[in-house]
Amino acid sequence: MAMFSFLVILASSQLLVLVNAVPASEAEVDVKEIMKKCNESNPIDAEYLDQLNMTGSFPDENVRSAKCFIRCMFMETGVMDSDGKLVAAKLKEAFGKRQGPVAVKTADLEMFVDNCIAADADVTCQCERAYRFSKCLMTEELRSAKRK
Ligand SMILES: *[C@@H]1O[C@H](CO)[C@@H](O)[C@H](O)[C@H]1NC(C)=O
Ligand SMILES: *[C@@H]1O[C@H](CO)[C@@H](O)[C@H](O)[C@H]1NC(C)=O
């Protein structure tokens, strides 16, 4: 099943598992193609995605193209709208379906999504906002996993 193979391919990054879980409106979203396209316009080292998954942040937070890669992924999958606003409903839907390695209650995840959107609502740069949201969410998840 296509969905499953995406998950395997993208298992290295919770962010991309998240993106994978976003249902396509019509045709199935080809996450690999989107990744390739985004990596062409905004190159990112694979190591950066691993680090984001493991530590909650990029090893160097001054690499603009890496942050814009996140924005590109968010835009292409619709979790960020054309005005650069994060779409809470879509993010929650994506996280609700995801079966990540970290077991976090749905209610907690929804709270994290709301909090993380609110935390950086005033950041004008869309790349920065997309990155900060990812960082915030990963950090909350890692923290919540540690409490268990
Ligand atoms: C991503 O993080 C989870 C724990 O949160 C871990 O189980 C998984 O192995 C990580 N993936 C990679 C490729 O580091
Ligand atoms: C992006 O492209 C570069 C160059 O082809 C490659 O080294 C890198 O691993 C790619 N990044 C991702 C996340 O696949």
C-alpha cells in the first residue's frame, strides 16, 4: 500500500510522518515528490531532519533554506495556507491519525498544536514560523514522552 511505504521511507522524520498523514483533497499526495521539489527549491541536509526528530531543533538554526524547506512542505501539504497561516484543523487531523513512536494523547497533541501556533503567531517570516512551529511541537512531544 502506497501510504505504508511512505511511512517506511519517511520514518526517519516525525515531521514527514506528520506530513504524510495529511489527507489529500483529491489525488493522493506524493510526499516523496513534494520532498524532492522542496529540496530543490530549498535544500536541506537529511541530517537536519534527523536532528529535528531526535532533539527538537536543527543543529544550526541560521540555515535559512532548511527552514524554508519546512515552509515548502507545509505549503504543499496544506497545513500552512497561502497567507502563511498554520491551519490548526489540518494539523490536528494529521496528528490524530499519526502513529508515531511517541505515544501522546490526542487531547495533549491538540493542545500542543494550539499552543505552538499561538506561540509564534507574530513571527512574520513564514520560513521562521514553519520552523518554530515544528520545533515547538517536537519539543512538547519529547517533553511529554519523558514524563511518562
Ligand atoms: C525519531 O524519534 C523517535 C523518538 O522520538 C525515535 O524512536 C526514532 O528512531 C527517531 N528516528 C530517527 C531516524 O532518528
Ligand atoms: C536534498 O538534496 C541533497 C542533494 O541532492 C541531498 O544530499 C539531501 O540528502 C537531500 N535532502 C533530503 C532531506 O532528502
